Amino acid sequence: MTETFFGQVDLVSVSLWLFWIFFAALIVYIQRENMREGYPLEDDAGKPSSNEGLFPLPQDKTFALPHGRGEITVPSGQNPERDDIALEKTTATNGFPLEPTGDPMADGVGPASWAPRRDIPELDGHGHPKIVPMAATEQFHVAAGRDPRGLPVVAGDGETVGTIADLWIDEPEQLVRYLEVELDGEHGGGKRLVPMTMARIWGQKVNVRSIFGEHFAGVPKNASPNQVTMLEEEKICGYYAGGTLYASRARQEPQLG
């Protein structure tokens, strides 16, 4: 009887080796695809990292953006990194804290940092801006809880800086993203947005503890009265978050529990 080719081949072993080869190739592919944003790596000073890792950068791939927003090619077409970081190293080696060289809240560094996102509104699945003021839509109203419109806004140092003029709604998520504050003349005047997560509605007032009265005039503004861009959101949220540490020198000192 003539022996077939498969008679001398361990098909189980072949299948196992093919699986391991496929699995290893899959890991390499996924890791390289993961390197389309944020690479090549940089050290704390913004210089090319000395340790890029085992995997090389992937070749450029072009993606068509939805809703007519053009195309983007990555990794070469990423938004450029910020080159105005007002920080300096405290030691010659990496991994140690960087010290702000100016006003960290205005410069957007440390806890106040922001990423250079596109200066256009985030859209929902239908191509409409996700976040809009309640005054610009008739689909939403306050159904439960305290309606904060008209309530005074009290800063972290106890100063009353203005009143709540409107709520900004994330329509797809059906929740409040921002409170719109009408500032009084002593605190800059005009309107500013406050992230809902940084505000507390308490009784007959709205507390914003992260920044003080003197800081409200410096809150980044949104250019349009009916929409906010992704870049503006970054700067606004970063400003309030940075105040948690930088609003006063006392907040930067060690705290006892």
C-alpha cells in the first residue's frame, strides 16, 4: 500500500504551529496599528525618545472622516504637538516634576494642560453639533432636580461672580455638559462656560470651588454663542481643573488628612 503525504505529517503539530505564527503576526499588526497616534515618542523635554520600543512605526494610512470633514493621514498627519509649553525641568534626568515658568492656568500646563484638538465642534451621528445651549433647542427641559438658571455663582474664595444664564446640553447623551455663567462687571463681564462636573448646585447657589473670583475673567471663551469646539472644550476644562492646584499657593503645599 502506497503511503500518502499526510501519513508522515503530524497535522495537529502543523495546526498548532500555524496558530502560533498567526497569533504572533496578529500581535505585531495590532501593536503597529496602535502606534498611529502619539508616535514617535518624545521625552519630557519634547525631544525624540531614546527608547522607541521593539516595533517600527506603521506606514501612512488615509482615513475618510464622516460628515464631509475631509481626510486624515496618520501617523504623519497628526496634529502637531504644542511648542509653547511653559515648563522647565528640575533635574537633568527624565521622570521628575517639571516646574511652570509663568502662570500655569493661563499657559495650560500641569493639571491645567490641554491637547491641541481640532477647532471644530464635535458632531453626533447625524452630523449636528453634539453640545448646544438649551435656549437653542425646544426638545429639552429640566424635568427633575433644581433648575440652576438664575442662581448666583459662588467661587472658591466665596465671591459671587455672576448668575447662571443657561444650560448646555449634550443631545445624544441627554445630559448637561456645561453651565453658562453671565459674569458681572467686576469679574470680567460676558458669558463663560463651567463644566457641570466642576459645579455643585447647593440650595440657592451654584458653587465652583476650583477657581477664585479673580480667575473667572481668564476663563477661555467659546467663539460662537451656540456651539463650542473641541479645542475650546479642552482649554475650558483644563483651566478649571488647573485651579484645583494652582488657584492659590496654599493649594500647592502639602495637605494633612
